[in-house]
Amino acid sequence: MDYNYLVPANSKKQGLIFGFLSKLDLIILASGILISFILFTILPIIEIWAAIITLTPAFISAFLVFPIANYHNSRVFIHEMYKFYFVNRRKYVWRGWCYKYEQSDE
């Protein structure tokens, strides 16, 4: 084993609410739940289409703030994919650092 460790540049999470939500994510999630709650009070939930319409904003906002691997959440992944394919096609360089552990003989 050569004792090389790879540390990503985005390894700090102390700026996030609950460790995984940013302020914008919290606003998106709260607004989706609020819209669903308002639709629950307005529409009668007797028919299945009304239940689907009322739950759709909450499900979409929850999907957007759901954390995924190698990205902050689904919203960031979709935004980065859009920027890569449609806005500017350029070479992205990895920003991070490598730490090499060297064992001392002492």
C-alpha cells in the first residue's frame, strides 16, 4: 500500500443546514410543501387526479433537494449537466488536492 489519499475540494459541509441543505434548497423544499398544502385545502381529494396534482409540487421539490453521490443534490447535478452540454463546452479541470502519507522511521 502506497498510503496516498485523495481529498476532494468540496469536503466541508459546515456551511449547510442539517449538513446537506443550503438556503436555496430549504426555500425550494418549503415552497413545494407549502404549495401542496394550499392545494390540499383547495381541491377535493375524492378523485385520484386531484391527489396527484396536490402532491406533485412536494414530490418535485423533494426530488430536487435529494442528495446524490459526487454532487450536492439533484438540482446541482441537473444544473451542471445543463451547463456542460448546452452553455459552454470546455475542459473542466479537477480542483482538489492530494495528500501523500509518508511514514517516518522514528
